Amino acid sequence: MQTIEIYLLIAAFLLLLSVVASKLSNSFGVPSLFIFLGLGMLAGSDGLLGIAFDNVKLAQNIGTLALIFILFGGGLDTTWKAIKPVLRQGIVLATLGVFLTAFVVAIGVYALLDFSFLEALLIGAIISSTDAAAVFTILRAKGIALKKRLAPLLELESGSNDPMAIFLTVAILQIILFPQDSSVLMWIYKFFLQFFIGAVLGYAFGFVLPRILNRIHLSFYGLYPVFTIGWILLLFALSSMLGGNGFLAVYLAGIVANTKEFAHKKNLVGFHDALSWIMQITVFLALGLLVFPSQLPDIALPALAIALWLMFVARPIGVFLSMVFSKFSIREKFFISWVGLRGAVPIVLATYPYLVNFEHSALIFNTVFFLVLFSILIQGMSLPYVARWLKVESKKPKTQEVLLSPLLTSSLKQFYIEEDSQIIGKSIVELDIPKDFLILLIHRNNKYFKPTGSTILNAHDVLLIRYKDEKKYQKIIKKLR
């Protein structure tokens, strides 16, 4: 049997096993991340399959590529109207909250391990970001709905705090290795420069993407996902080359793009959601393969102590101090503190010291890996119970309102497209019509069909339109003539 066939067989087996094993997340509340990492460990050098994998650079590259599409997919699935009310608080949590958490963690690490404070701060930076994707998987599986402001805040924080953690890790590592070339003022300047360039490019690319998708009129749907993949890779590479934060750029691009309607939007959102899952499984398996489980017992006690310090001291301090002026209740702040699950990003960041031959690289990686496993298992499985205990679940209405069919509260009209109409050759999504102005059917060449956003309008088409407001209808019709 050829080597490539063996690799494909192993890859297929691990992917399929990961998908099937993820059902445990729904049945028992075990976070999917924990399952994927566990499968990687079982398949690694110390595991059942004995796959030898120690390429740290490859694992880091896989993690970087995966994070690009995970963040874009998360942004594309984020509704601007939902996060707008908590935008300021989410940004504060994702920046100041991350820094405060890293600093307080460093105090605990400095007391427990034989590290300098800068080295302790490096560990704090590595484990300062959260991964709330597992949180929503568990809450959805258990049928728990959070209060209106909590869910979007956690979603925004989890998607936007990774860039801050990456920046802190790289900055502290360079300060340790090259103290003569580093200064506080220089890194403050780099911080604002990175986030400014990343934000500007992210907004620009996210703003332009829907317009390109609406006007490109590709012959095959399969080319649209290919275009978005290339667009996001271009954005990340360009932002990084210009000194910006590429991770912030791709996340923001997803959010901005989702504010507009564009061709095949529903299918593209579904595609990037699936791509995010593939990337999550791939990076978690790769990181699981990279670790040697036999080395974890040696650091179990100090890593456990750091994990408890993070969960019960550092994260709550970071949350409460950064949210001191917010309107969230104490119960909600405690729940936000407990939702601070660590994910793949800390493990990826823990590979950075390896690549620069840092003295304590192995100790840092094993400590962070153990801490992540403990965090996602204990905090992840306890989330539903903590949500009920802190009473942060949304109240379900006792009575259900009977909603009338939209057809019973709307009017229907036909609209004929003349030969000189300005909308000929345009897709429906390019018309930028309100959501309550629906084109239900199109009559063309003696046939009726249901249109989509990418449907191109032709002369002599007859549109069946559903609308609610007569004045608004007449105003829109004038634009379409």
C-alpha cells in the first residue's frame, strides 16, 4: 500500500471519528474541543496509533490557517444588530480584560514556578484569550438560552480577544529575547498601529466583498466559496505584510460582510460554518498529536494550581475591573467570568517559544496544554448548572402568541419588467430592496420559478411581489423602473 493511501486512511478515520464522537457533546455535555484533543492524543506517539508528530512549525502553521477561517466564519455568523448594544463592553473585555487576566495570571505563575516575572507574564499572555464556541455548543445542546445581552457579549468577546492575546505573546517573547531592541513606547505604538491597520483593512474588505459577489455573476456556484477563500487569505496576508493584525481584520471583515445581502449568502454562510468545523477538528487533532501525554503528570500539580488561579481569581478580576462601569449585574459578571474557557489559541501560542528555542518551551507547552484540558472539561461541563444557579437564563414566555401568516397581512402585486428597465441584467440582491418587499415568483418564457438573491432579471419578466406598505411599495417600484 502506498504511503499517501495510509495517510489518507488515517486522516479519514480521525475526521469521521471526530464527527461521530462530537455527539458526546450533545449527550453528555462534553465540549467538542476536549474530544478532538483527546483523539489527537490517542493517535499520537504515546497513544494507540503511535503516529510520530513533532513538527512544531507545521502545527503552528495549521493553527494559524485554521484560526483565519474560524474567525472569519465566526464573524460572518455574527449579527451586527445583536452585538451593537454591547460593542463597547465587548471591546473593553477583549483588550483591557485580556491584559488584566494575563497580568494576574503572571502573579500566580511567578509564585508557583521558578520563572522571572516576564516569563510568568508570557504564560499569562498565552492563556489570556477565551474560546466561547464550546460554550454555545453546550448551552444549545442542553436547551439553555442566556439573557438577551449575555449571548452577544460572549460571542463578541470570544471572537475579538484572540488578536490581543497573540499581540501580547509576541511582544513579551521579543522583550524577553531582545530587551535591548524593545521599549514600552515602541510596543504601545505597534499595538495601535496593528489594530488600526487591521480594523481599516477588515472593514474595507468586508464592505467591498458583498458588492463584488453581487456583480461578479459567476456561472457556477462552486466558484463563489473559492472566491471568498481567496479574498480572506488576501486580506490576512496583506494586513500582516503592512504591519496590521490579520486576525482582527478577517473577523471584522466577516461581521461587516454580514450586514449586507449578497448572492448565495445563505449557502456561503453554511459553507464557511462547515469550513470552520473542518479547521477546528484539524487543528485540535494536530495539537493533540503534538503533545506527549506521558509528560503531563510531571507538571500536573503546578498546572492545576495555575488553572484554579485563572478560573477563580485572574479571570474574575479581569472581568470585574474591565466591566466596572457596565450595567451588567453581579450575577451576569460572575457568569461571564466562568465562561472563560481556554481553547485552541493558547495551545497554538504555546508553540511560539519552541520556534525561538526558548529555555522553558517544553514546560510552557505542557503546562498550557494541561490547563486547557482542565478548563474546557470542568468549566465546559458545569456551564449549564452555573447558568441556572446564577439565574442568567432568559425567561421563556408562558403563553405563545398565534402569528398570522404573512400572506394574510400583506398585499400581492405583479410587476412587469420593460425592455428599457434599468434593472435588466442585475441580480435581485443588487436591488437592495427592504426585507418586507419579497419577490415570491418570476414568470419567464411561460414558466414560473422561485427566485434567489443571485437570480438575474431579464426583460419581459413578470414578478409576483409581496409587500406591506403601499407608499413604500410605490417608492420602490419607481426605483425599479
